[in-house]
Amino acid sequence: MKRFAVSLVFGLVALSGLATADQRDARLVELFERLHRSEDSREIVHLQSGIWSIWTESADEESNALMYDGLLAMRGKRYEVALERFDALVKHNADFAEGWNKRATVLYLLGRYEESIADIKQVLALEKRHFGALSGLGLCYEALGDEAAAVKAYQLALEANPHLHSLPAKIERLRKAIQRKNI
């Protein structure tokens, strides 16, 4: 049965040309429901990959080209080039949540945390379940020394995706840091 479920996920993602292929894609509802129910580690990985796959692809070819170019630049650690591509992407398609998320990621990598947070807020206005953006928000708040805001962001990320296994330890560590400050 599990193999059938995993095959179904791949089948849903493979049909991406038939759907919106961004955060408005109707297939996300089922993928998130299954992600919340699943306890099978392999299925969870496939479900998460399916969600990311849908989020990253737009129905608009220019958006896809800018995303691809930006991702290539990020992989090559050419962050200024990536930022240019993602700037162009969010100007071209302001309703594409993953464009904002990728730009937020680059801004974080450049140490521009406040700007990253602003972009993450755009992502969340478009896709409140974006566990990647919520995790990134936590990282930004940690970098800025706001442990309480980081805890809240990480908790929201876990609500969106209960399989982010590194977050409970981060939340616990931050809560201890907050308690030490309040002593």
C-alpha cells in the first residue's frame, strides 16, 4: 500500500502541466493532508519533494526561466547574480510565492535579515503553509537575536510540516536561552 501511495505522489507531481504549478495548485491540499497523516519516512520525503516541486514551478515560462537562472546562481554561490534574477522574478510575477522565498533566502545568505523577513512576509501572504519560509523566518530572527520571534516562527513551521525534525531541538534551545535572559 505504501508503494502505491508513493507512486501516487509522483503521479500527482508528474501531472504538473495540467495544474497551476505554484502555491495555488489544487494538488497541494492533498499533499499537505497526506504529509500531516504520514508516518512513513520515505513517503514523507516524497511528499515534501512533491510540494517543493509544485511551489518552484510557475505556469509562466518567463518566471520559470528566471527561477532556473537564480537557482543556478545560488548553487554557484553567486548570490548577487541570484538576487538580480529573483528581483526580476518578483517584479515580473509578484503572485509567485516561491520567487519571494528564493529572494528571501539569498537576502538571508547576504546577511540582509530585515529585507529577508519582508520577503518572507510576502511569501506567507501568498502561501501560509510555506514551511520553508517559516523556517527561514526563524533563522532570520535568530540572527537578529530575537529568540521569542524565532520560537514562534519555528512552531508555525512545525504546524505546517510536523516532520521538520531539527526544529524541536532548536525551539528547546531558544526557550532555554530566553529563560536564562529572564533570570
